[in-house]
Amino acid sequence: MLPAPVMAGGWTDALMGDAFAVTAGLGVETVSVYRGVKSTKLNPSVYGFIEIERGDAYGGVISTPSSIAGEIRPFVLGYGGYAPSVGAFDLNIGARYYAFPASSPFDFDLDGNGVVDHSGRKGFYEGFAGVTREFGRLEVRARAFYAPNVFAETGGATYANARVRAPIAHGFELRADFGVSAFERSQFNDDYVDYGVGVFKTLFGLDMFVRYSDTSGLAGSDDRVVVFGIEKAWSLADDAAKHSYLHRKIRNRHWTTDKSVFSINR
């Protein structure tokens, strides 16, 4: 399914005179979690992605099976952004589109009388901006997201997330997250917070993690979960482009490093 490595090397200097880093990968998580909310179906959750990066610009596609509103459909997330460095700060601005190909509209019966009160499509756009800075051995990142019309066209929504990363012994890394979700129309969605902490490690070419997360503010929701995940990525570019990609991944300026947090999963 993935392009052969020999194909990507020819992209370097052939399109715009600069190196392209082309990366593909496959991963699996024991439970799919999106902004703290755990999935109850199609677990373990598998996903695949491909991403192209040139300089400070990047874009990619990630896909996973999804079970939503009684349907099993592929979920496809397309994203792109620009991530320059300004002094001691790493910036990141971009947009995403969440797509559920071939899915039917989502219907709401708000008063339970058997009559549909609202119907809307499932896919939606989201813009984001973020900033990352290192403080000694700690790395702190803050990001904000805005969607003008979220899932099933139920109005606008904002999401703010903060993360702290710290190296610990023997190449392990500790990551702690806290997020706040707010929605314009409370009849469809509850405002809530999510939080989690995890340990990450790269070993034998595999990226692995174990993470605990939960939510607060969702009525009747028990999202407490411990998730284990493992991912294998391949660089489909020449040595120079590969070096650039690996440096950006280590600096956590790469969107794909968020999959284990947004469980695409996310």
C-alpha cells in the first residue's frame, strides 16, 4: 500500500530545487482516544499515514477505520501547516479536515419523540496555531484549535491544549497534557476538560508509549483508560531529507508526533 522507498528519492531537487522528506507509517493502539474521549468499538485501533515535508511546510493524510452513529466507515484526516522557528520559539499554524467518506448524515432526535430535529454531515474543517519553547530539559507547548462548524454541523467549537515533555532515565520521555473543549451550542455538546500522562520510548526502530487519560464534565461518561501504542515509520527520502525529518521529529515540531495523544487515531 505504501510507496516504495526508491520512488521518493527522485523527488529530491526534482520539483522545486529543495529536499522533500517523505514519511509513511503504520501504528496500532489498544484503545482509540480523541481529546480524552475513548472509543468503545473497533479497538485495538489501527492507522496508517503518509506525510510530505519541505523546509518549514508540511502536509499529510492519516486514515483509520471508525465506528460512528451505527456505521463503520474509514476516517481520513488531511492536514497541512507551516512550522518556522522565531528566536527561542517554534511556531506552528495550519488546518485539518476530518472526513468520513461515504457516511450518511448524522440525525438528532433531541426530545426523543421519534422526529429528527437536526441533521448534518459528519466532516468538518479545523484551524490551529501553536507555540513551543524549551526551558532547560523541559519542553512546553500550547495550541489552540477552532472549527466553525463541527461534527454534524452543530456549531462552532474551540479546543486549547497544553503539553509538557521531560526526558527521564534510559531514553524514556514523560509527557503530560491538559485540554479544554468548548462548544457554541450546548444542546449538542458538553464543555469538558481532558488530561493525561504517559511514558514514551523509541526502541528497535519502534515508537512506543503507555498513557493514562480521563475527562471531566461529560455527563455519564467514564473515559478513564490506560492505552498502549506502537508505531513504525519509514523515511522515503534521501539522507539529507531524512536527517531534516528526524531533527524536526526530535524537536516535536512534527504533527505526526501527536497521534498517540489525539489517537488518530486521532
